[in-house]
Amino acid sequence: MSKKTIKRKKRQQKKFPWVWVIVGVAILAAGILFWRPGADYSGGTPAITVDQQKIDMGYIKLGQYRTIKIKVTNTGDGVLRSKEQPYLEVVKGCCPPNIAIGNMTLNPGQSTYIETPEFMMHKGMDGPHDFAIHLKTNDPSNPELLVHVLSDWGP
């Protein structure tokens, strides 16, 4: 190899892409500066509404099957997001059914359903029941909405 070729290779090796390093650091710094965990950038304010906040199923004979179905609608002008899966709390009674939600995120005007599969009570499970369904969302005026489902099972 000639001396000219060796010098050219050394010069090429010494050129470090400083411009790209500076641009990368600037983008990373901007991302860290403006990143807010859990922030909702949809614009507008979400608002959760349900078609029934208290469901009274009345007296039900043991062995009869029932389901629970609740319509949830975003009546606000921002995206409504569930913070966690809805869950069912036993306030009184026993043996809660499983619960499922159609969509965890609703655009303004959109609806979904929270529902259970068919369930029933049998001997030994009779008496009054009160199930509280918890809906935790990003609705600033109602971050945790409760829906109570009442029933009285007997012979």
C-alpha cells in the first residue's frame, strides 16, 4: 500500500458523525422532557354513562338462570379509557359470576357492553345478593363508577 492510500484511510477513520450524535441526543432529550406517563393526548374530556346504575333483578327462584348486561357509553368529547378491567365485588351474598367488557377504549359517542355469562344460584346460595361492578376510567368527573346489581334468590 502506498503512503497516500494509508493517509486517506486514516482520514476516513477519523471522521466521526458528530452531527448525527447531536441530533439523536436532541430527539432523546425532547422525548424525555415531553413524555408524561398515563397522559391522554386525545383532546377533549371523556364522560362515562351507563344505561342502568342500579339493576334490581327482584326475587329469582333457585336454579333459574340470569345474565347481567350493562351498556357503557362515552358521552364526552374525548377518548374514554378503562384504567383496568371492570371487576365485580360481592357486597352481600356469594358466588359472583364472571364479567367481561367489549372494548376498553371508547371514542366520543361510542358504546360497549359489560356482561356476564348465564349464572344461577342453587340451594345454600339463597338470600339477598348485592354485586357492585367497578368501572375505573379516565373520566375526570367520575373516575370510578359503581353499578349495583341486586337480587333475592329463594325456593
